[in-house]
Amino acid sequence: MLNNSQKFEKADDLSQVKQTIGNNTGVLVYFYNDDCPPCISLRPKVNELLENQFPLMKMVFADSKQHPDIPAAYQVFSNPTILVFFEGKEFKRFSKYISIPELSLSIERIYKLAF
């Protein structure tokens, strides 16, 4: 489990992802694989977005190629995919062509209510 000083974690198994989602108010799960150029270029942008605008949220990186059971459990079939959870429930899902401004606006509204 993450403590408050850690911003993100790399998921090694499904139970770790479920535990993080269950133990934190807001969690963003980023599904990727390193053979996916959009995944690589989007990753630092999403990380920066959370650091600058949503510092109380946790982020989990899940490598879809290395741990295929994790995306399968959340019915994620393409990369990159972002799932946003608040209070343990999936709030929003973004896949393939992800707009950082759209992601930001979607999170902002519920983030203000949750935190």
C-alpha cells in the first residue's frame, strides 16, 4: 500500500491494484506497455497532471504486457487506458486517444467534491 509521501506505484499484481483502489479516496490507474509509443509519450503528461492539479490522488501504473491479468480484471483491451476511481468505484474511463485537458476537466469536478 502507498503511504502519503509516495505519489505513484507500479502494479505487480491484481491484489495490489485492488488494495490501492480500496484504501484511497481517488486513484488513477494507467494501463500501458512499453511497445506502445503513445503510452510512453502520455505517461509523463498524466504524471505531471496529477502532481500539479490533483496532488491528493494516487496513481498506479499497470504494465498490460507483463501482467495481463490486471487489465483483464478491469476489461481493459487496449493501451493506453486510464481508469479513474473515487471512493472505490470506477468514475471515468479513457482509452487510446486521450486528451489531457479532457482528462483534467473530468477529474476536477469530482476531485473538488471528494477532497
